[in-house]
Amino acid sequence: MEYFSLNNKDHISTFENAVLKGLAPDKGLYFPKDIKRLPASFFEKINSLSKTEIAFEVIKDFIGNEIPEAELKKIIETTLDFDFPLVKLNKNSSVLELFHGPTMAFKDVGAKFMAGTLGYFIKKGNLGKVTVLVATSGDTGGAVANGFLGVDGIDIVILYPQGKVSEIQEKQLTTLGQNITALEVAGTFDDCQEMVKLAFLDKDIQQKRQLTSANSINVARWLPQMFYYFLAYQQLSEEKRKLVFSVPSGNFGNICAGLLAKKMGLPISHFVASSNVNDVVGRYLETENYEPKPSVQTISNAMDVGSPSNFIRIQELFQNEFIDLKEDLSSYSFDDATTKAAISEVYEKTSYVMDPHGAVGYLGLETFLENNPEYYGIFLETAHPVKFLETVENVIGKKLEIPESIQSILQKKKQSIKIGNYSDLKNFLMR
């Protein structure tokens, strides 16, 4: 499969190069040159397929012959070694739980898949040491740290905004040691993300280190998120009503992967980008004017993104046709008070406990269904509520049971390096 840069379509890359480099030399995101529709026979037999078989059929054309079939299936099997249950909430909607992986967040899938593919390419090419540079607004850091922990030939450097991630999220990315280094940035996620992009363009750093990124800007982190939507569809037993997915959206990689799945033939009629008050895409859909702005801190911190990197990929999926995009995508935003009220209301009615991100997804779905009752809706629960322990417990008035995997890290000592600007990051990487 060939990929091109969204800043220069004449720049062509292999899948391997796109994974190893993260960004194109012109700072553009890589995008697949061809998007093939899956055959009708695939959907006719989907109920009889395993998770690995489904995922292999979905992603094989995006990799081509660059990873042998047996090796790719092994990577996929390791990636999907936990459950993705679809839980019915009421007669009109279900919730897709994506938090049953090792760090209890949806980003475990992308992190594990990228660790497998990157590890394969490093070993195949005898490339020496690679530094994975990643910015996180919450869950990416822990997922990447876990997915790459102890992988030969790879150092992980994670930038996270000081005081803007939950305690458990911070512990997950600052307590592992080995090949994992956490940099605590005096700023926002957008500051972290911008530093990462600047480092990729810095020739001094490039001469010192071989860099790649594990944010969803990297195709190996972005593409496997398609798996969620196919696995949800396989479990869907509702009558064949029009299907809408509501996706808690920050950097827009997850929902972009869902829209890509739709382009490949998955019968999803519509998507809702559900956001907190960082609503740059929602305002764009209202005004056709795209204006990134500094992010605002909320209780759904993984969505505290003022300049979502992956939205340019969504625009490319629709050939930058605004009317076509609006046909497939709606967006609604909700403040913290409304999010807390939703957590409380759903718990009182159903005993189901949502985390703040899932609650925003629920709110977006309910808002859409109010005016579109002919749809059946699925919203994504992207993180276990225990990762936002204080917020959730205060809202529902009940103590949550803390899983053993979380209890063990809470006792560990945080280890991070504080930095204030790009110069600090460069100095660290040039050591």
C-alpha cells in the first residue's frame, strides 16, 4: 500500500516508512492512496469470523505485502487479546466498552498494534535504536508505555501536560521505568503535540536519534481503530435499523477510523463527534470556518484538544467537500456540569457507570436520537470509570472497586522530568 502526505500528494511512502517516520518530511500526515471496499461476502459471513479474522480482512490491504500474512495475524492476535463487549443500555442504544485492555483505555489497541508492526520493521531492517516520541492528553501515554514496555530497540519518550491528567493516568505513564521516560510539560496537550511535531522537523535531533511517533498521527496507531466498529457490528443483534455511532472526540483519530470503516462498506449511516467544550470541529460544521484555539481543561481530559490533528484526514476522506461531510457527521459539545448530570442520571436509571468521556458520547447520541428516532445508536465507552475515580465517585455517591492492575501502580513512585518549552525537549533528546 502506498501513502501520500496530506501536505504534498506527490510525496509517496510505503507503509513501513510511514510507520518508522510518523510524519512526512513536510510535516504532513500520511494517508492511504487507495481505500478498497470490502466484498459483500465478508459482511455475509462476519458472524462466523473470529476477532483476528475480521481485523486481518479489514487491515491487510493497508499493509500489502510489507508484513507476511502469518506475522500480521500474530500481531493482530496479540493486539486483540481482550474483549470488546457491546452492552445494551435501552431499546434504542448500546454502549461499546473499549476499556478491557491492559491500561483500561481504548488506545490499548492502537498502541499494541503499532508496537507489533514497529518491532517487526526494526528487527527486519536491523535499524538499531528508535525513539518513539508521543504526546498524551491522558490515555495515550499509558497505553503506549504498556504496549512498548521492554521492546528491544525502542525508547519511549512521553510528553504530558502537568496537572491535566488524572492521578491514575499519570501513574500509568510515570511508574514503569525501563525504556519509558515521562516528560512533564508546563502547558497544555496542544503544547505537547506541537513540541513533538517540531522535533520531527529538527535536523539536529534527526542526526542524533531516529524518531517516530505513537500518537494517532502515525498510521499504525490510527488504522487499527477501525477494528472497534467491525467488532461492534458483528455483535449487533438489533433489527436492521439505520445505525449511528457516537464517538467521544478529541484528536479525532478514533472517529476518523470509523468514517474510514464506513468508506470500506461497513453499514453505518451516520457518526456523531461528541466533544466537551473544546468544540473546534462542532463550530466548523456550523460555520464552515475551521479555527483551532487553545484547549480548555475539563473532566474529560483526553478530549482537551484545541487543534485536532486527525481532522485533516477526515476532510481528505470527503475530498474536502463540506456538504458531503455534514451528511455523514454531526457534532455536539457538552460542559462538565452536563457531563456529570449524565453520569448520575444513567447510573440512577440503569446502574451503569460511565466515565466522563463515555458520558459525553452518551449525551451526543441522545441529542442525535431526539431528532432521528429511526436510528439505533452505539456510543463508545473509551476508558474505565476507575481512571477518573474522584470525579465519578463524587457524582454517583459510591465507591468504585479498583482493579488489581490499577491498585498495584498506585503504590509506585512517580518518575518524571519537568520541562517548560521546546528548548528543554531538544536538550533532553540531544543528550
